[in-house]
Amino acid sequence: MTEAADLGSFLKARRAALDPRDRGLPEGATRRRVAGLRREELAQLAGMSVDYYTRLEQGRARNVSDAVLDALARALRLTADETTYLRNLARSQRRRPVRRPQRVRPEILQLMDAMRGVPAMVFGRRCDVLAWNALGGAIAFDFASVPPQERNVARLFFLEEATARGLHPEWEQLAEEVVGNLRAAAGHDPDDPELARLVGELSAHSAVFRGLWNSHSVQEKANGVKRIRNPVAGDLVLRYETLLLPDDPTQALITYTAEPGSESERNLRLLASWVAERPAQAALRAAGG
């Protein structure tokens, strides 16, 4: 799918998600055939002609101004992440990202290795898992047992759904976040062939993924709380932080910490002790590609 088609699909999805009554619009003399706002209604809210908005949805508008994008974001009531996605799609028509094989710098690997009591991992573009420390590879998925080309959070969540559900009691919420992260990545590089193949594979094998992807929900990696049912240490409630690496913003260092004095902190220490007793698994792992 081209970036113009992605932009049109996103606008249609967000327009369909709006309730006319929330925007103070009348139901009209006739029943609406589709959900959401009509094109002419959204165009009016955004302060543009119906013809111009139609060209936007059909991918026939070029060099869309920031003022127009801001007006659309307000009319569609987009979140901050969705607004960024909209801007990325519009601007991708004027640029082509440079795709290079992703490697984690040795200094980042050394940093993660020094974080003995803190689970840490590095994600790349498309939610690929590029590297992790020993504890990061023990809190949920065992990345070392997964072939390098399959080390991807979205693949593990949707193609290994039974395992993922067992590890994550809030799987539905996390699944939405994973798809939102993947959709955000698509905004940065809509023509990425590897991303297109991944989305095609997941859509073909997971109805849940297909539905979430078609909803066009967008969410950038950020921070929050994750609940994990670890098979060794028991329940873990961990706060995660996402730190974009300045020399490659498509790579993100994710760290997990437990509330001091909590049961999760005690369980995390237990898991760290268990990991330390497994010398074959204790070394820092890094995936190629």
C-alpha cells in the first residue's frame, strides 16, 4: 500500500469513528448509510472545501500544509500519537527514509549488561527485538529460543497467542498497544517492504490482528505499567520506560522496574537469582539484522 493510500485509509477510519452527535451535528433527514461523519461534514469542521478533502482521502493531494494537517487533527479529534502519524504520512510523500541493517552499538550492549537487576531490551523498527540482557530475556518471552528472523514482538503476540495470553493477563490491552506501535512505525516508513510482509503475514493468520490493524489505532512506544505472569517468579507488576537512542531514533531501549518494597520487587529479585544460576543463559544476547 502506498503512503497516499495509507493516508486516505487513516482519514476514512478516523472519520468513521466520530459520532456526529458529539460534534453537534444533526442526524439528518435520512438515515446514515455508514458510521461516522460524512466527507462534507468533516470538511466543514476542518474549514476546507469538500473537493480538497476528497482529494486528500483519494490520495490526489500533494504537499499538504501544516495548517491543513492541524485543522484535520482538530476536526478528527486525534490524539498526539495519531497527529504525529498523520504528519508522518503526509510528509513521507516528500521524503524517502534510508533503511540500513540495524545493529545495536556495543556501548548499549555494555550498558544493558551492567543493569543486572533491571530487565532491559532494545526494540528496532517494526517492533523487532534487537538485543536484551539476561533478565530481559527471562521476564516473559525467551528470545534466545526464537529464530533471529522471528524475534518480533507482534509476531510473538499474535502468532504465539496462547503463550502470550498465558504470560500477559491483560493481553487484549497489550495487543492493542503492540498494533498501535506497529501502525506508528508504518507512519515513519509506509513503503517499508519488510513491514508490509509482516503485516500481511499477521493479517493472514490472526483475525484479532487484522481487526486491530484495520482500526488504524496509533500509539508510539512510551511508558506505562505491564503485568506479567512469570512461570518462575510468579506475578510481576513492572513499570516500563522507553528511551529512544539518539543516534538511531528507530531503536528504543526499554527498561522495567518494580515498585520498591513490593511483592513484584521480591519476585524480580528471585528471577534475577534464578537467571544468575543459569550460566549458559546469563550472557547478553544480541540479534543480528
